[in-house]
Amino acid sequence: MKLPSDISGERLAELLAVFGYRKTRQSGSHIRLTTTDFGEHHITIPSHSAVKLGTLNSIIRDVAAHSKATREEVMEKLFGKK
């Protein structure tokens, strides 16, 4: 599956709700998300109009590691297509 190149930080924060992440604070152009599913975990995402692919890939890998899922499973849940 290919990463979307046009996803915004705000939209990514909304999509990550599937994994139990909720916005806990925003400082400038960064959004802090927290989940208590599978133990407490925090991630910070940029609130840009388009998140860079390397940053998006890193966030997906971090979520996958925390939720004990594969990168592909996380991408399918977030973006819904193969």
C-alpha cells in the first residue's frame, strides 16, 4: 500500500481515533495525541496542510509498534484500501 501524499495533520489526528488516540494538547504547529489502549502512549504530529511522507511513515511505524500490529494493518485501518 502506498502512503497518501496529501494528508493533513488534522485529518491524520482524526483518523488515529480508530486506535484510541485523542488530542490532548496543541502547541504551535504540533498536535499531541494520547491513547490508553495497550497501555499509555503519546505521539506528536505536525499540524501542517500536508504531512511529509517520511514523517507519516514514522508515525505509522510508531502506532504499529505500540498496538502490536503490522505497518500494513495500520495503513489499511487508517486509509481503508490496499
